Amino acid sequence: VQRQYRHTWNVVYNGVDTNLFKPGRSLKKNKQKLDLLYIGNLNEEKGLDYLLPVILKLRDKVNLTVVGDGPLWRKIKKYPCINYLGRKQKKELPSIIINHDLMTNIYFFKSIVI
């Protein structure tokens, strides 16, 4: 697209702070299960209602940690197989992220502010 159309904008790619996130620094103890992580608002637009039944079916193979707050927190807290951490400060997130295998984002609606 950038080559086909004249434009005055630049593409800014998402980056990773390699001082915070380095392979091999995980403190993960449970290597038997896949550790999934969700960080964000807990509302229907984020698709958590679709993720929860899958986690329940796969609870012998998958752990889910949820970081965030919103209308669905009561629903999430009642599942003992989900580790609900609540809202965290930005500076706390790297140590949480590094100890998980995969981060999931299943948004149905995403707004971008420019």
C-alpha cells in the first residue's frame, strides 16, 4: 500500500523493549500446562465470554491469568481455574508477561486513537 499510493504519513511499528522482555528470563514453575495471559478491560467487546468456556474445557492443559477490571470481573472470579489478578500498574506488567507462554487478545471491536 505504501508504494502504490502517495501519502504523507509514516508507519510506526509496534516495538518491544528488549531491556524488559528477554527470552529465557521466565520464572515459570509449571511446565506441564500452557500459561495464557489476558490483559485488558473485562467487558463483552473483548470476547472473554468466548474464551472462558474454552478454558474450562482445557483446564487440564491450560492456565489462564486475567489482568484488568470491568463489568465481567465477577463472572471471572467465580472460576477457580482462572487466576484473576485485577488491575495492575503498567510497571508491574513486564514481570507478569514474562512468566506466561502466550498472551491472548480476542477483541471484537478495537478503536485506534491517532
